[in-house]
Amino acid sequence: MATDVMALDCTSLAAWMAEHVPGFKGPVEAEKFAGGQSNPTYLLTAPSGKYVLRRKPPGKLLPSAHAVDREFAVLTALADSDVPVARAIALCEDDSVIGSMFYLMSFEDGRIFWDPALPELDTKARGEIYREMIRVLAALHSVDVDAVGLGTFGKPGSYFERQYARWVKQYRAAETDAIPEIESLIDWLGGNMPEDDGAVSLIHGDYRLDNFIFAPDANRMIAVLDWELSTLGHPMADLGYTCMCLRLPPVGTVRGLMGVDRAERGIPSEEDIVAQYCALRGVDRIDNWHFYLAFAFFRLAAIAQGVYKRALDGNASNTRAIEIGKAVQPMAQMALDIIANPPTS
């Protein structure tokens, strides 16, 4: 019988928790959360309460991938900030306990919204959810990274130049067919790189609605989840990504609001979202807004191409991978449409 490599050795885990988690009382049971997280995540239940465990996947990994210790560092640093996060409890760097590095954080009981159209809420609540999302984003970008101990969490400056080079390289490594729209987008981004303005913030890297927990009885965020891609970078990378999500179709891993009458549903327009963010951060206007949106589409297209290529290498009949591969060209075209008709910021 095959062994489940994602299963936890709860006996070994309980012994470690008894030594490192104040107030812990075993035994402990583990249930893996559903979903495609690259860092497997589990709900732990014990007589002393509930905890969440997030681990590196077992097996051989790229040196910088799945850095759960970086996630733990962010949660620890933001504990007393205006950014709501789960409480960091303990980090285990000893692979012998469950087979890979992991950390524990508090279990936050609340609501996660998987559909950005928010069909389960009324018009007023939808607007409140989106405004809260932008309030927290502005708070994140306002964190004094040196004061919270994250001053060396990433390379300062030239963020988009470095990201452009990285994702072009990643795309080329995963390229399967020539896509003219991608080539046009790569050329335009490379030739229209904004001059570095010196802006550096802690950025999340995947700032979208289903990565947040909201209070059970209020439209207030109580935790931002999934800090795997967090680093020091340009704040427009997060804001551009968030607004890109508004433009994507309502299907796929990253779901959007294409075709949804946002005004009728009470969801703020892109212009309102940008205006709220600028007001909160004391910014008069955002130059090169179309670049930041187009770059967000390119980054997501490059990620999708990588997923497609890896799946094809392992299983050419993977229907989900085929659908992901089909999304690369439309995402590039969406970016080109933005370039041709730049929105105001």
C-alpha cells in the first residue's frame, strides 16, 4: 500500500509541540486543508485547542522555494502592526519531526470568500469588504520594515527590472509554443520600464480576496493568509495585481469579475479602489498605471505557462493543465488591450 507523503506523524508532532508550544495538551489530530497551496496546510485539533500547521512539501525542492521560515518571520514581524495576521506560535527547522520544516500559527475562525462577486452578501456588505481589503493593503505598504525587523527581507530598488528579467527567464524555460501576444507584451514591457522611483514596501505577492479571513459577524479582516511570495518590493506590484483580478474571467485558480456589473452589485470600480488607496497613503496620483496592470498580467501568464509545462511533463492528459495553458494567450491579450487603451489612475 502506498504511503501518503502528505500525512503527518501526529505522535512525533505532539511530542514536539509538548516541548515547544506553551499550554499544549495532546494528543493531536491533523486534517489537511483542501486546495492547491504549494505549502501544505493542516488544521490541528488537540484538547488544548486548534492550531494551523504549514509545512514545506516533502522531497527535493529548489533552494529558495517553499520558504515557510520566511512566512513565519513575516507573521512574527507584523504581530503588533495594523496588518491583521494569525499569531505565529513556533517554527520547527528539524526535518526529522514530520519530514520537512514547518511552523504553527493560531487558528482564526472566520469567513473566507472564494467568489470575488460575493453572491452571499448584500450590496452594502460587498462594498465594505472591498474597501476593507484596500485599507489593509495600504496599511501593509505603510509598515516601517526596518522598525519591524524586515529591512533585509528583500533587495531594495529596481524591483520591476529584476522581476521582468526573472519572469521572462521563467517563461522561456517553460515555453511550449510561440505566442505572438506574449512576444509583443515582453517587448513592450522591456521598452517601457518606469524609472525606479525608490518606493520600497513589504508586499504580499498574491493579494486577492480568497487569501483573507474576515470576522464571522463583521466585514472586518482578521487575517491575511499565504505569505509565501512576500518580499520587499514596489507597492504597485500588489495594487496592480489586485486590480488585475477585477478584470479576469470568473473561473480558474485566480478568479475575477469580468462581465460582472460591479456598480449594480456594490463593488467599487477600479478608479474608486485606486483613489481610496492613494488617499490612505497620501499619494496624489499613480504614474505608469497601465504598466503595472500589464506587468501583473504578464507575471500571471508566465506562472500559468510554468504550471502548464510542468503538468505536461508529468501527465500530458491533465485536463486542468490544458485549460491553464489555454489562458496564457488571453491574459497576454488583456495586457495588450490595457496598453492600447490605458486606464486613468
